[in-house]
Amino acid sequence: MKTNTALANLFFALTLTASISSCGSGDQKQETTTDTTATTTAVTPDQPATSTETFKDFDWNTVPQSTATIGAFPYLTAPDGFYVQEKDGSSESKTGYSHFKDFNKLIIFNGQSFYNAEGKVAELKFQMKGEETDWNQYKFDSSVDKYLSSIGAKLIGTLKLTDEQEKFLNKDDDMTIHHHIVGDPYNEPVRMYALNHPKGKIMFQVYSNSATGEIGVVELAAFEQTIKAPTAVQMKKDIDANGKTILNINFDTDKSTLQPEGQKVVDEILTLMKNNTVLKISIEGHTDNTGSADHNKKLSADRANTILKFLTSNGIPASRLTAAGFGAERPLVANDSEANMAKNRRVELVKK
């Protein structure tokens, strides 16, 4: 009887131990699962939320204003042992830059979006002094970055182009990146700096590789329009000198309706014809090569006739006027860029 009781007690103890172990194992699993879920949730916000293929205005409030002495444009010189190359040559530049344009743009990247920084632009290409001296990339980078930091310029981003960014920037012109970002951003990062200074808002692109260094500098400035609507006097001078005058007259897109700026030019044509009572002209419309040939020819003729009708309705005899449309048949320049296409969209007043 004692033996049976002892065996029963032993069996009960083993059963209880197994049950407790089983419950403990289940609790541990529950804790592990909960921890893993929490970790996964924590890293989710760190994933990229938006694309960088966009242009946005730059927030200058993020760049403290500097009062450092920065000298004259382009606001930096070559470090010791280096020199700035002359335009299209290897000799030392006498101007302090390799290329200069009084109005252009650099495309700046702040890590999240692009910004068209327009204004006075210089490009500086650097080489080492001494024919036997190897390019020292580390010294160049250290010198430039420390100098820019010392004058209060803020590093706002670096750019090594992704395939998506390349397609985005070059979507309208496959030379956009080449013209507006220094160096080779396809293979090496370009560092972007912003300097907020009483002299102006200035931005830098800094590039280097194992053989050379380049810096782009832009002093921001609003575009100042210097083109003026042609006057009747200027039209007469052109006709006397060349037998015709070439006018860019603004019409509504794909229509023969004059825009306000276009109407101002046509008003000057009316003055021309009133002031020169024996002048006879052919009003000839031209387009770029967008669209079909038949459509362009009709559109250009309709625009020429819009001008003719305005002149006759304001007292110019129809006998002094003819109108014709040539579409894209007589381009001034090749239709290979938006700028050239704009030149081809024109009206010519040809002396008869």
C-alpha cells in the first residue's frame, strides 16, 4: 500500500512539473512575439516616404546669416599648390574662374528636392601646380570644405545621381545635368553649400575625383527682362536695311487669337503703316515643326490674316497688304531645342 501511494505521489509531481514548464514556455513565446512586433513597428517610419524627383523653393531660413569677409565674386580662390584653369585651356585663369555667365543657373540638391538657383554663375576647374605634381584630392577637399565652413556656408546636401533623378532632370534636354551641375555626378557625389550673406544669397557645388576638382558658384538674382517690344521706328529701320522685319508676336497656344503682348506689337505695325503711307507689305506667318504640316500651314495663315484684318479695320487699305502662311517650311534655325523653336514661331513683314 505504501509503495502504491509513493508511486502515485511521484506521478503527480512529474505531471505538475511538466504543466508548469509548458506554461512557462508559452509565456516566453508570447513575450518574444510582442518584442519582434514592437521592433518592426519602430523602424517603419525610417523608410523613405517621398521621391526626390521634384523641384521646390529653397528655404533660406534654414541657413543662418553670415557676416564673414568673403571678398568679391566668385568668393573663393585656389588653395595653395592649386590653380584655376583658363577657359578651354590648361593655363592659369586670369579672371579667377574658368567659365562665367551673367545669368544662368545651377541645379542645387538639398537631399530632399532640387532647386533652380538662378543668377550670376561661375565655374572653376582646378589643377595642381607643377607638371610632376600628382593631384591631391584629400588636400583639395579639406581646403575647400573648411574654407566654406569658415565663412558660414552650410552643407545642405550631396548628390550622386540615381537613375530616376537622371531621367527626371534630363527629361526635356539630355544636356541639362551637364550644363547645370559641375563634375560627374553620375559617378562621384557633388557637395551642395548655401551661404546667406549681406552681399547676397550664394550657392556652391563642389566636386572632386582622383584627377581633378570643380566648383560651381551662383550669386542669386532675379531675371531682368531686357527685351522690349519692337517699335514702328525699329521695324522701318529693319525693312529699309533688310527688306523685312522679323517679329515674335504672342498668340494663344495653337490659335490665331492675339495675347495682350502680341496686340502691342500689332499696334506698332499699325503705326508703321500709318507713318509710311506708300509702304506695302506681305504679312507672313511661320511656325515650328510641332504638329502636322497642314495644320501648321493653316495656323500660320490664320495668324497672318488676324493681323491683316486688324490693320484694314483701322484704316489701312487692303491694297497695301497681303497675308500668307508657310507653317514650318522656312525655319530660321533647326527645330532642335525649345529656344530655337521659339525663334521659328514668328511673323515677318516683307516689303513688296
